[in-house]
Amino acid sequence: MKIAYQGIAGSYSESCAKNNYPKCETIPCKTFDECFEMASKDSSIRAIIPESNKTTGNIGIEYLIFKFRLNIYSEHFYKISHNLLGLKESKIEDITDIYSHAQALGQSSEFIKKNKFIENVRADTAGSAKYVADLKDKSKAAIASTLSAEIYNMKILATNIQDNKENFTRFLLMGKDIIQPENKHGSYITSFLFKLKSKPAALYSALQGMAINGVNMIKLQSFPEKNSFSSYFFLCEVEGHIEDQKIKNSLEDLNYHCEDMTVLGVFEADKLRKK
């Protein structure tokens, strides 16, 4: 399996891909757009994308989910353990400046304040590790993964520095082809996009069918349509398989109230959802 991810070698996205699909071939991409574009053109390539973080919330890739409408094959809750990486000769007392992605810096704010480090925001964590390694300045350090430390030959000065020790990011594995699991006795999630017709109480009316059918909604997020402040799409996820009668009934009822609706995927719920 080929899996495209945003960032360079050593990123958390690549770590998640290799952890869940050990035999996969990973493909680095400069941007999330490039990941989606690659997967949308080649059915042999999957994209693994961070969708939200337990501590800091949504990553902000909903516009790409809407634009490309790739099928979601699985979700993975991957534990993010941030590390402070420096040069081989560095000690933690030497460090004045640290570099990382904004989310990694935010998730490690207590450690940063305690040590009075100067924060420097960069595009991604692995890229920050490479940047510090190339600087060859022992007063600089990066917040990144253990995989980054191995790849860029860096020293781990401190481990598990994130504020929340149960820091998980939800990743989605997506691709071009529509593939759905058999409706067995597992725990499933059905994900879909919809845009409502313009009428009073449209959202209330549209969601009534789910309440009547006893469907549990676990995600409902709105985001504006391109070039509009008055037209919105909704990203929704519900518990259950699309072949369940209650899900079928609910989606049929919802479709009646929609201008546009797309099922994004049916996939097994990650086991960590139960914890």
C-alpha cells in the first residue's frame, strides 16, 4: 500500500501510517492539498490526514474533505508524544530557542513556559527537526517525534513533554475508490457531507429524522461554502453502518431537506473511542 502524508520523513503522520500499516510505502507531500490531489488521481494511493486533536481540536482540513470528497476507509487515534530534540552535544540548559508546528508548541506550553524557551513556529514538526539539525547550533531545539530524532541523528533532551499525557490525534485514511466494510457485529461510523435547502429551521427539520430513528450523532461541524458567508456545508458522523435500517431511514429523510449530500465513508470505529 502507498500512503501519502503531509510533511517530511519523521512526521507524526508518517509515524501513524507506519504504525498501522507496517508494510506501506510512504510518500511525503509539501501540503495537505497535494496529499488529497495525489489520492484523488491514483486509486493505488491512500492519503493519511490528521483531522482533529484531543487537546487542540480540529486541524482545519474540512475544506479539502469537501473539495475532493475522498472515501474514508478508516480512522486511527494515534498517541502524540512530543520530544525535545537537540544536537548530539546539546544539553537542555543550552537551549534558548525551540522550533515546531504551532499545534505542537501549543500542546507543550507548560514545558515551554517552565523552561522560558523562545517559540518559533514552523510548517511541521519533522521539518523543524531537520532545520535544527542543519543549523548546527546547540542553543536551538525542536519539538518532534522519536522517528525524527532517528532520521536526523538528533539527541532526545526530554520526552513526553506535552501538557496532556493522553494526547491523541485522529487520523483518517482516505482514497479514491468507494470501499465499505461488511455490516457484521462491529462498531461502525457513517460519515457524510450535506448542504441544506434555504428555508427557515432547515437544520432542525433535517435532523429530526435522526432523533426519531434513534441515531446517535457524534460529529456535526459547519463550514462556509467557497466565496460565501451565507451558504454552509455540514460535516456529520453518526454511529452505525449505512446498511442499518435506522441509518438508511435517517439519510433518506435528510436528503429530502438537502441541495447536496455525499456519503464520505463507512468504517470501523477505532477501539480507543470506548475508552
